[in-house]
Amino acid sequence: MDRPDERQFFSMIGMRIREARKEKNITQKQLADLIDINWKYLGSIEHGRQKPSLSKLIQISMALDKSLDYFVKDHPFVYPEYQLNTEIIPKLARCSNRTLKALNTILDILLEIQEPLEKQDNYYE
């Protein structure tokens, strides 16, 4: 049986596949034909009921012109630079100088408390 966090992870992959497919204005059937799978199976992947194989996920990413990272970015093992470059930095670029100064202060505080929290988490492992 799947763990709840694993189900949520594959649901997010499916949601991103559906969003990227709609962004390209193609149907499930069209995408399924491009990657040689049944459109019902693709629908199950999009709804998180089926887990795509790595090879199918690569084919999907190529067909939808998205990086593989785009689909799996919520997984804890995805490298942080991806999240920085695609989500955080673009948001920071929209901030005023005043907001950036406040965020810098907040980051300093979070980094100060991060180390003790990580030590506490490791204590219970």
C-alpha cells in the first residue's frame, strides 16, 4: 500500500502533467498517442491513481517541453537549486528594496534557528 506522502507526490506529478498538457492545448488522447500509451492510463496518471515509469515520465516531459524537474520538484530529494531558480528568485525579483530588506532579516532569523531544529530532528531519528 502507498504511503500518504507518496500518493500526494504522484498526485502532484499528475496535476502538473495535466496543467502542462492543457497549456500546450492538447488532449489526453493526443498526448497518449505521442508517448504510445492508452489515454485512459494517462488519465489515471493525471489523477494520481497510477505511477508513471521513469521512461514514460521522460517521454511526457519531452512531449510537453517541460524539464523532468518540473514534474518532481516537490519530492524531498530534488535539489534545492531548482526551487530557488524557478520559484524563489523570480518572486524575489519582484520585491521592493524595503521588502527585500525585511526578507533578509527574516532569513537571518530562520537560519539561526534552523541548526538547533535540525539537531533536534536528528536526535529523534
